[in-house]
Amino acid sequence: MIIAGERADAAWIDDPAARLERKNSFDASLTIGAARFNRDTGRLTSNSRPFLWAIDKETGLIRSDLARPRRCPVCDESPGPELFVKDGFRHVRCRNCGLIYVSLVLREDVMEKYWREEMTWMSILNSEPQIELDRRKFQYGLELAAARVKGRSVLDVGSGNGVFVRVAAEAGWESAALELNRESGEKMEAEGFRVIVKRLETAGLPSGSFDLITFWEVLEHLPDPRMTLAEARRLLVDDGIFLIMTPNVDSMVTRLLHDRSNTFGGHSHLNHFSPSTMNALLEKAGLKALEMETVITELGAINNYLSFEDPYDGEAEAFMPELTPALIHERLWGSRLLTLAARGDL
């Protein structure tokens, strides 16, 4: 519910039709079209598989000197049955909690170097169509958060190109960014933002520093998301909240495409959350979900696949008119899972 004193234009939060309209406004399949969006942002020509050189030809897996095994990052169970190997990374499902995750990940120093220097994905984030849709998405999330918290201090973990902290500052939030990428961090600092160039667990930030902590498509990249959330929990004010977005492994597009889905990229997408495994992760970190929904339908990729076209570069008409954005989000089949969470002891 909207807290008294919030802006009148936030009334859309409790209006299902208006809320769906807001979601649809940053859904590329609905506003631009899948093929055009993927072309115009550079997704179709980018090198999204940067560690193919590191695959051991005998095992088909990432070389052992660059990788390390891990257990389930939610419940610490040993790796379950293998689902598939993609680009040298073994994807498994946890026997205990059901999380789909990468069980052999790159060493921490290898990944940290990659994130500090990576610019291929950053160029996609900096494309005009991506920035425009991201701004609408971030405004959507900020208004959801503003209706639940009194203060206006926010820490954005994994800020990428800095669009979120800019949108938050424009909306009157005191914005801080945590970002390892060297070039992006320098650019945000030049604009006057507070930038923390460390991992959250080693940043040494004071307890109770922020009203809102955001993880926009970050938890899927972390080898130990439970530890990161537990540290972030310490940084929240007592009535503060988290805003978390991750890919949704239960989405319609991922269930159809399986390992062909772009959500599976073992060098960086290590954890694949569903509503149930996200709830399990939050509980393990001492948090609880206040609200959970999906956004971004990927209807373009779905229709292309069902019409025997390239999922990301086809231009097929709707295969099933009954498969609407409203139905997809009602069933939590959207490609992104958006969660508001708070401390579990309050």
C-alpha cells in the first residue's frame, strides 16, 4: 500500500492495469521488437562468450587451473545432477532446494579482473535503446521502494554504467554506487557520486547506513550471494528494504529455450533463481520477501522460437494470442524476477 504523503502519481502501484502498463513500457519485445532491440543494442554482434579459449579440450570444461568447484550457494548441499554444460561450465540442480547453478566457477581473482576490465557488455548497457528502457525500469522500482521507506538514501550494488544512481539522484535520493569496473567507477566519480570500488563484503561500511539497497541483476553473478545479502542486511536501517532483480529460471522463455536461453552464461551467470529458491536464499540470509513479481515478458523470443525462427533475431508474429503480458506476469513467467525484501526479524 502507498504510505501517506507519497506522490499522487504512485497510485499506479495498487492499480493492476496501470501497473501492467508501467511494466510493458520497459519491455523491449513490446515496445521495440526483439530483433530490432537485440540488433540496436549490439547484443547480436557482441562477444558474450569470452572464456571459450579456457575450455579443456579433453574434458569440455573450463581448465582446472582457472576454476574452482562450489556447493549450492543457497543451502550448501553438494552438487546435484548435471543438467547441461554450456561454454565449458557445468550447470546442475540442487537436490535439496532446487536451485539451478554453476558448480564449477572461475577463480575469484580471474573473475575480479574480468569485471574490472570488461567493456563489451558495458557497451550494450550504454546503447540508447537500453538506457531508455533501463531508465523506465529503474523509475518503476524506485517508486515501489519509495512507497515503503521513509528515508531516501540508497546503495546500488553492482552499478554498471551508473544509470540507476543517476535516475535515483534525479528523483531526490542520496545515491551511492558500489562498482568494480574501473572505467564506469571513474565516470560516476567524475559526476560527483560516491563510488565504492570494493566487494561489499570487504567495503567496511557502517551499519544502518541505507534506507534502500538495490541489486539490479547482480545476485546471479555472485559466487556466494547468501554472504553478500547477509552483509547488506547489516547496512540497512531497521525499516529499510532491498530491491532485487534477477533472471527468472522459471520464466516461459527459459523453460522453452533451456540452455539456448541467453540467461545461461556460466562465466558470469552462476545462480539461476526461481521464486521458491529466491525465498530460500532470503531466509538463509535473515531476510523475508515483502513482494515478488515478474517483469519483461520476452514475448518476442518466445514467438520466434515457437515459429521456428531465431529466438533473438526473428520477427515472427504472435504464435499464441492467448499468451499475453498479463497472463505471463500473473503466472510469474516473466524473464526477470523483481523482489522487495526486508529484515526477517522485523
